Amino acid sequence: MTDLSARRAHPIAGLAAFAVAVAAVAVIGSLSAVSAASDYAALQQPSWAPPSWLFGPVWTALYVMIAFSGWLAWRAGARRELVLFGAQLVLNALWTPLFFAAGQFGLALVDIVLLLASIVALIAVFARRSRLAAGLLVPYLLWVGFATALNASIWAANT
């Protein structure tokens, strides 16, 4: 079976694979942030920092869009582009353990800047395959951009 016929024959299996990959990132984040709400509250934060309860719902919605975006791009023929998709998932998965579990705000900042750059690149390459796949990543880009500024502010205020 060719790659194209596999995408057509097993679209739900493909979607499940993307959902599992993204869910693994979410699980890594949640396991390394068991006390994130109290840790976050204890930090010196800028006045524009969102409340801790907002992160869960926002990330849940973003993770759904990320998985669906990857699946749409795959269905549209993405192959090599999925390496970049995987790389941004790894960078995403690393941030929470760096920031919360290790308290390495500076290292987390380096990670999130690389994540931000990888999302920009991913949007560009996905747009060649599927405008919808690329568009689904725009809220992710905006949130990670905001989180980058928040990470930088927290690092500056807490070091």
C-alpha cells in the first residue's frame, strides 16, 4: 500500500497517531508540573500574567488544534515536514520540566524561543500543504509568543 493510499484508507488511524503523540506531550507536561499552580503563584510575576487556572483549558484547546493540524498536513502529503512537527513537540514537552520541575527559567526561555521559531517554520511548511493545517497553528504561535514574554519576565524577576 502506498503512502497516499494509506492516508486515504486509514484516516482515523492517522488522526489517532497524531492525537497520541500530542497527548504524550501533554502527559509529560502534567507529570512534571504536579505543583505548578502553587509554584506559579509563588513567583514574582508581571501584572499581565494570567491566572494559573487558565493554562489547562488553553493548552487543551491548543493540543487538539496541534494534533488536527498535523493530521491535516499528513493527509495532504506532508512527510519531511513531520520531522519539524515532531521537533516542535519535543521542544514543547521539554519546557514544563525545565521551567517547573527544574526551576531553570533561563534554560526554559531558550527552549521556548526555539519552540516559537519552530512553530513559525512549521506554519510556513504546512501552508504549502494545507492552509487549514497552517491556520490551526496560529493560536498556538500566539500563545507561545505570549508565554515567551511571560517566561522572560518571570526569569528576570526571579533571578
